[in-house]
Amino acid sequence: MPRVKASPKKFVKTGAQASANTWVFLMKGESLENTEGVHPDMVKLRHPASNQAAMFVFSPGDLTIQEVMTFDENKRSWFIDDNVRSDGKMHLSTPIDPIFLVLPYLRKSQQIMPLEQCLRDEDYPETNRLIKCQNLKLSLIADRKGDESLQAFKYNEDKTLSWLRKKVERVAEIVRQKGIHVSQGAISANFVKSSKHEGGTEAEYMRYAHGIVSEYLAEDLSKKLLQYLNLSDDTEQKKRKLNSPKDTADEKRPKREVQEMAPRNGALDLTKSEKPAKMATLSKKELARQKAAAGSKSITNFFKKK
């Protein structure tokens, strides 16, 4: 979701604790540790869009969760106290709505199931910790069944699409406020600010925001959301541009014109019978010039011995 800038602090080991495993980590200050000095816990969870392993950070007590993003550039290193770290990677954590991480499990079950059982994942056992997150409001995407203490839910697609629509609208509003390029003629789609503050249409903002939200959705759900928002899929339009009439222009041109445009490199076409070339038509000036030069001699004749 839109990444709100906070006041990040460096989270590194220093002094005697510095080692080869030291990381440079930027995280919101209030999430570093609690009053008892407990540090946040970094774990691997299943990414909701790619279904592959991704790094996330649970705050103390598993109250909140943040996504870990890594920035890596060549020829970069860190100076930490008296040590030099050759690995110049920088890790940054950003808040993420835990509903995005629970959503794939609810969709997969498609039946009434206690949340603890629904989030059971042998490959990623830490997934169950999502239950403790404060802002895990599953009533936005599922129907509660049975007693409240049972915490049994069933996935509801209509609720999910309605919830996602609000997310997209919120992202679109933030993008509009920050004056970010969203039109097709934008220099870059990676949050490039417009120098002229040129605004896009409502559909362009919504389509751009849909792309951001879709980074945390399965492909099929992303397409359903696109239809739910009444936005056209520009994938087919891109394919049409690639297969534009320019690519087939030679096929529509007359055969003689295409042959004349073909490059001539001196090679003979053995597939066709050779025909004597027709003499090119000369203009009146060229005929007059040839006639005048018919009786003249070469200049070398004047230098021969007589």
C-alpha cells in the first residue's frame, strides 16, 4: 500500500556485537523495541502475489507486521564503527496490511474454517502469528461463522472486491496529491514527479493505483478487481500496438514496389529467370549532350607523339 514516510532509524549492531552478519536496516523508531528491550523478529512468509518466500518483520508481541525491501547497488559498502562491510545492501521495512497476507489462505480454503487452522502452513510455520495483529479485520473480506471465540471465517469475494476498491481509491488519491505521473506519456512509472504538475484522468489514476495494489494480489484476483473497477485491460492494447499496420506494410504494397525497395547487394536471384534489362529512358538534355560529344576526341590524344 502507499508507503508513508516516517522517521527511520538505523538498526545495526555496533561495537563488540558487530560481525560478518551485520545488516543496515531502516525501520520506524517506535517499532524497534518495546519497553522490555525486545527487538522485532524477522521471519519468512509466503508472499501473497508471487507465492514465494519473502521477508517480513513482526513487532514485539506480533501486534504489527512490516514488509522488508532490499536495495542493492554495485560498488557500495558500509563503514560501521571501525569495520568495513563489503555488502552494501540496505534493508527498509514498510507497513503492510496483514489482510493481504491472510487473503490467499482464505481463498484457498473456500469453506468455513477456524483461522488458526486456515493459516497452518508447513513451509512457513510463522504464518500463524498473523492472528495476533491488531488491524487484522477479517470481516472486511470474509463472513464470520459460529461463535466469536471460534474465529471461524469463510471467504467472501464481494466483500473482498469492495475492500480492494477502497484501497485502490485511497492509493489513487495519494498519487494525485503528490503529483505523480500516471499518463501513458510519463517519463517513468516509478513514482516520477511531474515538473509541470500535469494531472491525469480519473481512469488513469485508478489504473495506476490498481497496479500498485496488485503487487500484493494473485493474478486472477487482480483481473477480477480490474473488471470490478470498470477499467479496460491495456494488455490487449499493447499487443495491438506491437502488431501495428507498420509491420505488415510490405504485405499490402504492390509486388513491384516491394522489389524496388529491397536492398541490392549484387547477389543474383537464382529462383527467377534472368531477363535483359530495359534501357533506361533518357531525357532530352542527356540525348543532346551525347550527340554533341559524338565527334569529339579524348583528351589523351593531344599528348601522343606525332
